Amino acid sequence: QVAILIPFRNRYEHLPVLFRHLIPMLQRQHLQFAFYVVEQAGNQPFNRAMLFNVGFREAMKDLDWDCLIFHDVDHIPENDRNYYGCGQMPRHFAAKLDKYMYLLPYNEFFGGVSGLTVEQFQKINGFPNAFWGWGGEDDDLWNRVQYAGYSVSRPEGDTGKYKSIPHHHRGEVQFLGRQYALLRKSKERQALDGLNNLNYFPNVTYDALYKNITVNLTPELALVTEY
């Protein structure tokens, strides 16, 4: 039983494309699955990681899932043999992306599509909530996984190929200096910033294909005590 969590803001053209590819693939893999679209309202910079934490909390209200897949809306799997299940180690499904010439950009790359069991995700305290704007949060997730004693597994050969739907990060800010500063303190922050300091007020609606969780996120909803 697999929960697929999709962080979302203003990508209405991408959702149907993703579902059109994913649903037949998951059916062929004989998986029981549900989609959770976690949508950020308000005018704060996009916080992909915090949305994933919200999605995890909401999904766990429905079922004790075997696997949680954290899935960007613009990542389309090219290979049906990329099995959407979890194992002994956290899984990085999107190992070969067309926009990176189907090469891993760097060994610690953990972006796009990843999967963890409930136990794994709770042990690492989820994603960090502190990454506002674009980038850095998946590198922090990689660090969390390593600090918890896990390694990351990836699909063999061409199995992990994905197409990325072209998208310009319109209005999505990138605070590179701040992201690097946060990454340097990954270890100190891990126990303080994540599932355990998350607050939110969801508006839940149901579509034919997915559960939609809309949240207005602000930094005050995930305050970190000094470390």
C-alpha cells in the first residue's frame, strides 16, 4: 500500500499528465495506491519540504502505509520496471533525469522522486521545514538519511529514467546563501526541525483521483529553538 505525496502550487497543467502516466504504471505493478496533492496557499516562498511533512501527517490519518513516495509533479517515469515500493533503505527513484542527460548530477542527489517507509521517515524526523524557496531541501534529506544510519538505494541501469516536464521557476525564489548555511548545520538541526515542530491548519477536499490538502504555510508554523 503506497501513498504518493505531491507538493503543489499553480501547476495545474502538470497534474493530469502525471496521473495519466503514473496510474497505469502503478496498476501494472499491482500496487494499492492513493494520491495526496499538498497545495501551498498564501504568498510565502514555496516550501516543498514542509508540504511533504504535511502530506505525511495527513496520509497517516488514513492508513498505515507500507511506503510513502515523495513525488515532484513534473517528474514522469519512463520505465514501468521502476517499482514504486520501499525496502530496507530509503529509495531514490528518479536517478536518471532527461534534463541532466540521464546522469546523476552528483552522488548525494536525492531530488525528484524518493520513497521511505513510515519507520524510516519518522526516524529521520521527516524533511526539514526551514527551506523556503527553491532548492537545498533534498540535500538536507540525504544528510538526514546518512545521519540515521541508512544508505540510499537506486534503480539499476535505465530503470530510473524520468522525463521532466519543462517548467520555469516563475516567481520561485532561491535563497542560495541561506540554503548553504542551513545545510552546514544539518546534523544539529535534524532533531529540532521536521515532523516534531510542524504545525499547520489544513483545508481538505476530495477529487476523483486524489485528496487535496491546502495549507497556508508561514515560518511561524515551524519554529526552531536555538541549536
